Amino acid sequence: LALRSLYSEGLLKHCRVWCTGSEARYLLESGERLPGRKGEGLTIFARPWSFREYMDFFYPDETRSLRSFHYKHVTQEWLGAQQVSWRKMWDEYCVTGGFPRAIGEYRREGTVTDMTYKIYVDWILGSWSKLRTPERSLCALAKRLRETLNSRVSYESLKKGTDIQSSNTIRSLMEIQEDRFSVRSMTRFDPHKAKFLPSKLKKIYPLDPFIARVWAAIGDNIRRRYHVSVPAFPLDECAFQTQTLRRAEELPTSYLYSETTKSEIDFFFDGLGFELKSNGKATPKQRELLKCCEQGFVLTKDKIPLMAYLVGEGRS
């Protein structure tokens, strides 16, 4: 209310304002957001650092020869011939995500502090505060999100293992988190019908790998020593989808699923398909599905970081 008053009086016209030190749930309960105060021209979204930004900042010598490459201009053959080994850097990124505070702490001290984790735990739980759902139920839903991270899920399937009675409540809770940018929901694209299709089954990813770890901390009801207490779980897909975020004009991202062949591809955007294979190989049906794209890629564990770098938006 105070900020809205100052804005209306014109006192913030040439100011940049940060609100710090307040718990998210109190901010949400105290009043509405500033309505009708959109800036002029292009709307710019803040988003976590991409893996490209991370690499260019901390490992500039490693990336210098690749900065002019665009992901649409590479091929599977070119990718397979590259000798770069960035798994160590990718694993670092999967711990800290693209949040500068978490990155700074981890690089200085080898850990992300409890205080930083708590900021984001409060952000997620605070977003739910108006629904008055018991915290034990929210924790159970957060745990289900981690357990189903790389799978197609429905609101009904997310309800399993919780004491939430209605899938409509699950829908409301997840839509709140999507509106607050803590998760992203990917719908299905059927290449044989050449269109996005409504589906009860979605893929729901946290915003970036660090936020996925925060969700896991909530799901396991961790209260301290978050950095070492959060259980290990696969984050390659979550981290890869983070690379499709843009400051403006975000890439519409989906997964491919063919009713004809009953096969699935992890990511589809900008006409390209990407199947991530940390272990194992793409099936014949998946390879056939990739042929429906302008270009298709099967990304093995050692090639995921390189393609993530090429997809990510750089500072330049």
C-alpha cells in the first residue's frame, strides 16, 4: 500500500525499488499487487541465469570458441564430434541453479546456506497461504512433485500420497505456483496432428534446478542443513528446460507425444526435438518421432551440458 501510494504521487518515477527482508506470505496477505502499473513498451521478465551465462562468467576460456554458435545451426553429427567435457560444471549448476546468491555462496564456501534456502521455502509456502491448506498437505504435494519430476502427471495422480481430497484443490495449488513462477507446466504437442493438444497429462518442472531442490526440501520437511540433507534426484531435464527461459519472448516449450506410436520425446521447441538420455539409448520409436521435427537430437549424459549452453540465452 505504501509503494502504491508513492507510485501514484510520482515519487518512484526515476527510482528502482527492491523489497527485501519480508516473508512472502505476509506480503501476499497484506494487500494486492500494484494493478495497472505496467511499464511502457516491452515487458521484460527476470529469470534465473542460464547455463550459458554461468559458463561465460566462470569459465570464459572454455566457451570462447562456441559463443557464436546457435542451437538451430548444429547437427547430431557435429554434437557427437565435440570433445568438451562440462559435466563437472553442469553438476555445479544443478546444485545452485541460476540464482546469483546461491551461486556465490557455493563457489565461496562449497555450500548454500540455510538462510538462502529458507528465503525460497518461504516464497513457495507463502504463495499458498491464502488457501489455508495445512502445511503437512503442502509438504506431501511438494514430495509428489519431486517424485514425478520427469514424468507425465495429472492433478489426480499428484493427489496420491497426500491427504488432499480434491484434484481441483491440487489444480488450484499448482496454478498458484505457476503464476508465481516457481514451476512451469509443459503441455503435449502431437507431431502427427501438428498441433498442441489439451491433455490431462502434463510435465511440471520447477523453475530451475535450485528451486527443484527447494521443493524437495519442503517435500521431505527439512528444517536445517538443507544443502546436505536434500536427497539426490535427477535434475538434467529440469535444468535443461530452464534454458528455454528468455528475458522476453519466451520459447513455447512442450513435450512430444504420439498417440499413433505411443512414444514420447522430452522437449520440443522452435521446431526442434530433444530426447535426454542420461542412461540408455533412444528407442526406435523415439528416433522415428524425432524425424517429425525440423531437427532432432538425442542427448547423452556428456552432451547435455553442451546443448544446454547453446540453447541458453547469453548476456550479449
